[in-house]
Amino acid sequence: MIEYQPRYQTRTDEIVAELRKAAGAAAPLDPMMVIKRKAAEIATAMALVHGGDWRVEIDHQVGFVLVAPRVQPQKF
């Protein structure tokens, strides 16, 4: 049996989506993806300016974002 999943939670959400589409506006972005994308953009810019490989750490529980150079393990 196929279960039907509504595309929108409410009729209002559906109407707003149709209005946005008619106006040529993009769909609203997931805030988590916006944060991830912007952090990646910063890491890319840092690599272009300073060189090297940069890493991104995001902790939504604490409210913390880190963009730092990736440290290579030292060999003895």
C-alpha cells in the first residue's frame, strides 16, 4: 500500500509556496544548510588568502562555529 505524504504541512504553506513560485522567488532555504554553506565559503576564502587546507567545525548545541587550518600530524 502506498502512503500519501502531503507536500506541505498546511494549506497556508501551500499557498505561500505557490505565490513564491508565481513571483519567481526561490524557495526558503534550510537555515542549517545556510550555516554549513557560509562556513564552507569562509574556509574556501581563507584557503585562497592564506593557503593550506582549512576545516570547519559546527556545534549547534553550543552555538559554536570554527574555521581553522587543518593541522597535519607531526612525524617523529
